Amino acid sequence: MKYYLTTPIYYVNAAPHIGTAYSTFVADLVKRFKTMQGFHPVVFTTGSDEHSRKVERAAKDVGLTPEAYSARMAAEFTTLWQRFGIDYDRFIRTSDPKHHETVRWLFERCQKNGYIYKGSYSGQYCVNDELYINDAKPGDPCPECGRPTETVTEENYFFKLSAFQTPLLELYEKNPEFVKPDHRRNEITAFVHQGLNDLSITRTNISWGIPAPVEGPHVFYVWFDALISYMTAVKDDNLWPADLHLIGKDILRFHAVYWPAFLMAADLPLPKKVFAHGWILFEENKMSKSRGNVVRPGPIVDVAGADALRYFLLREITFGQDGSFSYDALIQRYNSDLANGLGNLASRTLTMIHQYRGGAVPQSGGRGDIAESATQTTETALEAFDQFNFSKGLESIWAFISVIDKFIVERAPWKLFKSGDAHSNELLDETLYTAAEALRIVCGLLYPVMPESTAKIWSQLGMTSAIQSVCIADLHWGRLEAGQKIGPVSGVFPRLEAKSSIDKIQELELKEKERQAGLFAASSAAAAATPKTDGAGKISIDDFAKVEMRVGMVLGAERVKGADKLLHLKVDIGEEAPRTLVAGIAEAYAPEQIIGRKVVIVANLQPRKLRGIESNGMIVAASVEGGKPVLAGFLEDIPIGARLK
């Protein structure tokens, strides 16, 4: 039975970071685990999403064609995945002509079935987030990133998404496994219950994209393009539908609403499961290039190894929920679980077999209660992995490692060896076989999570078959052959000193950041050298005098529901009633931090509505590139309502 799984098609606006690595590590784990379960073939697709106005502009800014820009960014992903040992089968790029054919083919199927029509759209659009903003006025900021929106009016082709409200709700009800985890399915169900609007799927104001098979310069819009790449990668290979789409929670709507609707409209099979994992938070914030808090996986792998990073992310974070990342936690988990746990069990078990039995696995059936514990652990771990509960599965394996460690300490093989009598020799054989067989089973269970490290231990254990060929049946107790010669023993997880390791990672992080910034240095240098018109962008003193800035005191503050960056403020600027403002400073300041604080307010801006709240003014803050906003303030005591000059 085949099994086809995908990661998101990663957007080429930024190089891979720890969040994209997380999705890809999980997909690699699932591929290896499904192979162990006996599925064949198991095919894993990843790729790059390359078409959009944002990519077109980014390429222009650095003096590259969109094709060249996208090729460089796609190479960043493929190079890193190969370096990490990611066993993907297909890397699909949306610029691939094969993909263009598939998109047009699916469009024509939807059109033939009556779900495509021509219309026009006019509204505010955020280029950065590829997002149309409802109820926004020209120049209003995007509620997600805070950047100014642009007014877009154009003729489009629309997809009749509104026709699929009932079919989608029936899908979620009849097949609750379609969207996982359950709380994400509940979110999507609530969203669809609110009603669906038809979806614009073409654009006429960009050229970097797939031309639609219609009259005029229509290019397919990002989601009708990108989602179909999952089908392109395996089209004509008899692998569709996908058994699993692994995605981040921020793109769940597109995969659980738009994508099945497109397929229903085209009379094509639906994917079997969409699993949305949470975000990895660094310093309690989602990682993003705009925040400047991106953690790159390469430096961590250089210091601790790819398997250590894989293990940390899968053990530390419950899959499907948000989780925190820190270098301190990574090194602590590495030393306690890998160096002192699995690594120590492997090195001392194999070393004792060398020392006490000449490097050969002794004849014994092993300790019965340990064999039973191994069976229970195997059942628990396999069930947890099958349910995508990787943290629970790993927790059960490490509990078993602790049982073996305790068993070895209580048996004290070094004392049994010194005794030398028949009973002691029998106990020593039983102890060494039990530890070695437990180690074999642990390696088999952990192979999908840590393929490189377990392969090394497997080889040291003297196994003649490759660990990649292990199947579930091989994890039964007693498969380790007596007399098997073990190989040379070497440490797999050398202990890491916390401070020096973190310092090294951060040093390499800076170098990697510089390398990535230099990817387009040669091209951008030419663009930067282009002379600018004298006085461009300057305003007169009369223009500046039109801006009325006042001193205000924050009387109340609360987070805006559904917006990570926005705070709803009540500010006293010396008027009869406090002003209501919406400010994009929630990532830098908790509400309780700014109540009672004096701030600078631009008081004569036209009101604008953000997330349903009318904002009457703007708070002034400094924003360092890549950093968080810092509120403007005063050293001296300034009266409320005072004007800035």
C-alpha cells in the first residue's frame, strides 16, 4: 500500500529557518516510520513556492530576474535538506513547466464544471502577506504586519468558493480525521460556518506567474498555483491522493478550505489528512524575518548535530501545539537525554561486552521482566508515533532507557565479572544480553527520529543488516543473535559544555546571517549604485508643520483579539475624553507595561478602522531594522497634552 506525504511548499521570500526545518524533520520521520510499517512506496514531496508580486519585487530590488532569484532560494532549501539527511523523493518548484500544465489542467476542469467566472475586484492588498484586507481604506496598514496596504482594482477570474460551504462542513463531520489536531478542525469548521466568499484566483498586474488559459494577461494567484503543486509532483504516478499534508497552523485555511474545494470542483480525490502543527516561539514570539528573531538550523547542526536538533524539537514540543525554543534548553536536553542517556547506555553496554565477553554477544534469553517492559515500550511508542504524538513516544522510550540503566547498576556487571563463579557468569551473560538487546530495540524505535546516530550505534552493535531495512516485526524481543561480534566502540553524543557551545552557535549564526545576506550582494551592489534624484523623498518645513504631535498618557491597554501585533489603547492627550488608538506594539510591550506611561501621539490623523476598532491617532515609536518598536518618551516631566515642536 502506497503512502504519499508532503511538507508545505516553502515560500522563497526567506532562507530556511528552524520552523521550516521542523516541518521537514517531521515529514522525514513519518516517511521512515511508514516504511517500517510496511507501506510501499512511501513518497515524500517538498518544494518551493515561487510565484507572487512579492517575489517579483524582491528580485527586482536585488537586480535579479525572478527566475534567477527563485533558483537561488530553492537551492538554499535543497542544499540544507541534503546536509541534514532529509530523505525526500520529489522537490517541486512552482516555476517548473510541468507544474504550469497541471495548474491549467485543473483550472479547465473547474471551469468546465461551472465553478469559474469573470469578475472584478477593488480593495486593499498587502504585498508582504499576500493578503486582501477587508474593510480597509487606502493607505491603511495591514493588520498582520503593519505595512501600508495598496489599492488594487482589476479584472479577475473567480472561483465559486461560496458553493462549497455545505460540502466542506459535511466533509469535516463525516471525516473528522481530515483536519488534525481536533482543535484545528473546530477552528476551520467555525470559519466555514460563518459563510464563504468567492475567491479571486487570477491577477493582471503581475507577470511572474503561470499564465491562465483565458483571454488577456491573467496570471494565476498564489494559492491556486501553490496548492496544486502537491498533485503536480506525483501526477501520472498513481500516487494521488496525498495521505498526509504536513503544514503550519498559519496556512491551515488554505489547505483545509480552499484546497479541498478546488479538488471537489474538479471532481478529483481529496487528500486524506491535513495536520497543522504549531509555531516554534523564540523569546515568546513567532520567528520571522521582520522581527529579526529567526533561528537558523545550520549553526545548531554544526555544533550539536542534526539528530540532536531533530530530537529536541520532537521531544520538547507536543506536535500540533506551539512550543518554545532556546539554546539553553537544547543543550540541557542534549546532555541529559542524549549524552547521559542513550549515548551512555550504548557506550557502556558495548564496552562491557568487549571487556567481559571478548566482543561477542553472550548466549542468553535475557531478563524476562525487561523483555516485557521492552514489549510494552514498543507498543506505546509505535502507537504514539502513528498518532503523531512524537513527544509521548519519545518519553516512553527514555523511560525504558532509565529502566535499563537502573537494571545495569543493580546487577553491577563489573562485580559479577570479578566473582567468576558459574552463577555470576550466568547472571553476567543475562545482564549483557539484556542490555544489548534493549539497545537494539531502542535504536530501531528511534531510527525515524535520529537516523544518523542510531545507524552508528547499530553498526557498533555488529548488526549485519542496514538499520534502514528495520521493520516493526524486527522490534520483537530476542532477535539479537548470540555470538554476534560487536564493532569498535566510539561515543556518539559527546557531552557539550553549555556556555562555549551556545557561544559557538551564536557566532556561527551571525556568520550564516551574513552569508545569506551576501547571497545577492553582487546583484544588489549594482542596484545600490544607481544615482538617486537630489531631494527625492524630502518634505518642506510647511509639510512637517502640518503634523500635530501631542504628549499623552496611556490610561488603558489590552490586546486586540486575533492580532499578534496590535494593542487597543485609551490615551489621555488633554482633551475632554481619552483617545482610542490601535498601535502595532504588542510584540514589544505587554498591556500592563505601558499603562501610566507618557507617549507621543500624532493627533491629527484621519480616523481609520483596524480589526473593527476605530483608531484616532498614531503612537510614535522607533523601529530598528529587524527589531522591535521602542516607544518615544521623555527624560523630563512633560505635561499631558503638550505639543511637540
